[in-house]
Amino acid sequence: MKNIYLILIILLVSACSSIPKSDKGESSNTLIQKPQFNYKIKSLPQTINVFFFQNDENILLPKEIKGFIANSFFYNSRISYIPKIVLSPITYTQCKIEENKTNLNIIFHISNLPMDKSYKECIQKLSKTKTLYVSNNLDEIGFENTFIVSREEEKYKLIQNIPESSSRFVVIDSKNNIDKNNIVNLLIDYKKEIVTSKTYNNETTSQTMFSEILLVDRSNERIRKLSRRLSETVTATSRSRSDIDTFFLSLDLKDARNLKPAIDYISEKDFDIFILNSWNTNEKYQPLEKDLIGSIHSDMPIMMPIEMPKYIAEVNRTREFAIGYDAFEIILLQYGSVNSKDFIYKGLTGKISLDRKKHKRIPYLFEITTKGIKVL
């Protein structure tokens, strides 16, 4: 396993060796921006012990660790900061913690599943003052120094920015992430009225589902009954219900591309449509999303169709890579910057502010338009 890690690290070094010395050619409208600090190299941790969770049968480095290492090599060439990074995988069958007298411990818990009791007990043996806990869920396990990148933040961002004019909602989730009840409760907290909520699955076509929700079938049935009573064919346009103004969809981007056009076709109306990506896949937004025009989204910059720094390969455009990449940046800002109190770092996961030891991430809100994305 150590040989495989070494090979992967060598590949990462080779990939990063051609990193340019300056980003002056970077597009001015990018949402991603490297901090411009003269870092105090002597204040930065010289040894970083990286703990990460891994399947017993998986011997490849997780994407978040690749992101962490890739950013470390970026700074090797920029500021000559070359910490010793010790990789310590924790498997499902064995959790053994050895701090090795490091300057800093960092724990990556990037999983759709909550951390079980045995894992918590294992990693809580680490120093509370020398450990940075990085996770994509809201688990509280006792560490003060944390970087949480949760889909819940995107959910709150969307709901908090829904206008007052959007008042009567249909909420739809998918069988891969059943969270419609949670979304319904949050919308009710914001004084929104829920007309109905459903879980989408591939067994029912999107047109059938929206015909039922919008009561289009009832309109067609009324036309047929009227034709029978008059004993002649009645020409009329079926109408959808008028007491709905907003849809909130919580599902994969692939499903969203299917459902949004179905809503437009069945209703022939312009609803307010908010779409929360499920994070089950790393499907990226395209420069022109014709099937999603008019919908509002919240996501990480790395998943958006924007110009990326040249040193980030297209294959690395994943949320996990972004989390690891930004985690390394946070270490530099926390320990090596002269004054980062009021500084906002524009990272791959969003805008990040250093608030004591709980680093706050602010996701972006954007609209899909006929010209691409419009950041709101």
C-alpha cells in the first residue's frame, strides 16, 4: 500500500511541476482567488499527520487527499513551504491512532454516512488543540478547530433567499436522498405553504408525476365528460392548477435536467424553480444548460461552468477534491498569515472566512440563464 501511495504522490508532483509562477492571466470574473499573503513560513506546521477513512478493499487515495496534496505541491513552488505529510488511513475494521508528535493533525471524514461510535472514540484520542477536523456532514465530535462543508449549507442558502412572492410550494426529492420532510419543515419555518411533496423515482415518468401534481389529468377528464354530454367533440386546452407558484427540487443534476423541462411542458407556466443538488454524483454544470434555464441553484464553484485555474485538471473537478484543496489553504491562513481576521478566501468550495477556529463556508447562489450562469 505504501508503494501505491508513493507512486500516486510522484504522479501528483509531476502534474504540479509545470505550475506557472504567476496567475496574472487568470480571468477577472472567476469566483476562485488565491490569497496574496507573505506567509510566515516558520509559523506553519512542519509535519502534518493526515488521517482519512478508507474502505478495507480500497487502496487508492481518496479524492480529498489528492486535493490536499495537490495544493501542498502548489505552495512548494510558490513559497517553498514543504511540510512532511504523513498519510494515515483508518479502515472500517481497524482504527489505530498514532500522533507521532506532529505539529498538526488533520482528520478527513468525507462520507454520506454519519460517523459511528467506535470511530468517534478512536479519533477523539487525538489532541483537541492540534487537530483540524474536516467533514462534509454536521457531526459534532468535540474538536474546536473544524472545517465543515455540508450540503445543508447549500440547502439553507437556497431557502433563505427565496423571495416573498414565492409562497405555495411543491417539494420533490429522489429515492437516492430522501429529505423532502426536512425541506418542508424549513420552508414552513420561513412562512411558506406546502401544497404537496413527493419522491421521484424512475418507475414513474416525469410527465405522469407532474400531470398528477398539477391536476392536468382532471382537466382532460372534464373535457371528455363535456364532450359526451354534448354528443360532440369539444376543443379546449387542458389547464393546470393555479394555486402553485414554486417548485423545490432536491435531486441529482441528471434528474433535474429531466424534470425541469417536464414542468415547463405540462404546465405551460413560468414557475419559480429552486434546485438543490443531491451531491450523490459529481456531475458538473455545462456552460449552457438549456434544460435548466430560469432555475436557481446553490453549489461549489468547482462544479460550476466557470474558468478554473490552469493547475487544476478537469478530472479533479469534484467536491471531494475541492474540500481537501481548501483544507490545505485554511492551514496556511490559520497558521501563516499575518492577519486573516477579516479576510474572505475564495476557494473551490465557496467563500471561507476564518472565525476563530470554526471556519465558516458560504456557498454561492446562481441562476441558469440563456447566456450561462448568473451569480446572485
